[in-house]
Amino acid sequence: MSKKKPRPIPQPARTLPGLVDAHTHLAATASFRAPAGPTSVAGLVERAAEAGVERICTVGDGLEEAREALEIAKAQPQVWAACAIHPTRAHELTAAAKEELRALIEHPRCVAVGETGLDAYWVQHEPESTATMEQQEEALRWHIDEAVRTGKALMIHNRDADEDLLRILDDAPTPRETILHCFSSPLEVAREAIDRGYVLSFCGNVTFPRNEELREAARIVPAGQYLVETDAPYLTPAPYRGTRNEPAFVGHTALCVAEARGADVENVIQEVSETFTRVYGLDS
């Protein structure tokens, strides 16, 4: 009986100066078990910089994680934070949590309200521990209001909830910018999102061989309406799928998006860098 081949240890793509990682989870990545690679936030940021990653948005998807994300952003000049309660944990959005989140969101180092949104997948697969769709919608609407109130970007998590998400975004107040993080929806949703002016953020799953439709979305999205991200520690790009992801690996995604667009990767890097600056309000 043949032994299963060990997974290759993931490595950054070639050094690509000017890269950004528009959505990652630095604290979770640092604590995630991996056979190799940095085991501290500072180490992750340093290795990302060596790969050309100049700016990072780290995301807190619960109250404790949001506090931690903001502390990281205060300590690391090239890192900014996004703060919210993840849709699967929407039942944690108590009055006290709202009060503290408001203060976190208002901090200058917090550049987005997220990740918030809808997740029907976990409602179906782990209903006992997952917020109901009703709780998720209520929390999403609260987060939208906070994005509008503060003028910060809205960062959306969407899993298997395209129709409901588009409905809510259509009838809710309009934030300054709306990012569809880890965009994974069908092409018709991509077209609708583009028409509405949303920003599609592509992560490692755009590199997976079966995801041709995602690469088509990356091809058609206009400049100024797309980003690249890792969503680390998950969704590591091919050929390293199944291992720990980290910001240093976002170059693989940028290269894939460039190929899909028939563009030089340097052009893609310039476009996503400009979009990162605008969306996160770093040009003011």
C-alpha cells in the first residue's frame, strides 16, 4: 500500500512589490498549526513584506477578535483593522457588544465594518451553534447602519445566500463602499454586483482548477472594483491548498487574476493598490 504523499510546504510567489492583502486574520493565522512559517503576527507581517506585501487589512469577526485586530493595527504601521461580528455569531451582538463595537469601528485604525453578512451554509450544517438567518439579517442591517454612520467600508461575508444578501443590500442605506469579501458567487451575481458598484475581493479559491467561473468574474470586473486577499489562515492558493495560508501568499492570487484578465501582474497590483487606498479611505 503506497503512502500518501506529504503536502508541499507553501511558499510565496516571486517578490511582487506593491501587493496588498485586503482581508486576512493575522491573530488566527499566527496561532494556526503549520509545519513551517512564522508563528507570530510580527513574523507574518515581516514575511509578507519580504514577498512585496505593503499593506494588510486584518479582520476581527467577533468582539474579542475585533479588539485584537485593532491592537495589531495600532502596533503595525502597515496593518489596518476591520471590526464586526461574523454572521454565524450574530446572536452575540448584544446591546453591550454594539456599544463596544461602535467605539472600535470609530477608531482611525479601523477602516471597515466587517466581516458581516449572511451564511446559510452553517445554518444548514451546524444549526445548533449558528445564528439563525433572522438573527443574521438583523445583525447585518445594524452593521450596514454603522458603516453608513462612520463613512467606512462595509465588508460582506456571503455563503450560499446570494438572493437574500442582494435583497438586503438593495433596500438598506448605501455605505460609501461595499466589499464582497472572498467572492465565490455565480457569474450572474458578479454582474449584478458590478452593476451596483460593489468591490469583488478574490482570494485563493480563484486559483483552484474547477473555479473557472470565478476567473471569468475576475476577467470582467472593471479596474477599481476588485481586490485580492488571502482570508488566511484558510483558502490557501493552489498548489498549496489544504495547508495554512498567510498574507505572504497573496501573490499567487494576484498572478492568477492577472492571467485571467490577460494583464501584466504589475498592472493588477497597481489597480488593487489604488482600490485598497480608496475603499479603506487611506487617501484622505
